[in-house]
Amino acid sequence: MKKLVRFGVAMESGLLEELDRLVARRGYGNRSDALRHLVHRELLADTWQRGGVVVASISLVFDHHVRELTELLTEIQHDFSEHIVSTLHVHLDHDRCLEVVVARGPAQTVKTLADRLIGARGVLSGTLVPAGMAPAAGEKKRSSRQS
């Protein structure tokens, strides 16, 4: 188990009341759980902004009757094969499919992959959802000079 460190946080009473309402709405066990979650989310956003290594899911709903679309989506995925962890393909109905691609790599590469997939003609909707890869609690970041 990782060692927990206690520290004090000072904030305006109104902000603390908002935090307590957030804790209740989201079902956190306590303020510490909520603060840990918020810090992890901010570290993830910072990792994306700095172009660090990230993991994300890319969800696509597309019309599989659009000529050569499935081949194009496969070709794009092959172009980025070293960054694709897994894919899931689901037949939603006679015309539409859902494809979920889990990708890992530099933030800009994952975003480029998502843009190419989502922008393909015949894709009805698409979403890029960052999922993590900020350093785990207590994990030291590697400097850019390390391999």
C-alpha cells in the first residue's frame, strides 16, 4: 500500500462548501478522495497539454454502407498500429457500427489518429476520451534525457 501524507489546505469557506457538495453529489468517501481525483485529472490535462504519453479511447459510430469506409478506417489504424492497444467493433443495427479504439502514445499522435478516424467520410459521430497515463501517485516522472 502506498504511503499517505497528510497536509493542510486553506480555502475560502464558500469554496469548501462547494467541495462538500461535490463530494456528496459524486459519492466520494471524503474530501481527500475528491481532492485526489481532482489532482489526477489536472495532472492528466497537463500531460495532454505538454504532449506527454497518454492513453485514450476513440469511439466512432459510422455507416458501414459508405463505400470503402471500413477499408479506410482499417488503413488509418494500420498507419498508427504501434499506438493502438485494442479495438472493439459492434454492429448496432443493419446500417450502423460502433468502433472503439484504445490508443496509447504521445498526445499529439493520439489526437492525430482520432482526427483522422473521426473525420473520415461516413463517420456519423466520434469522440476522443482521455483516459489516463498521468504518473501514478508516488511514481516519479522520467526526465526527457532518460531512455
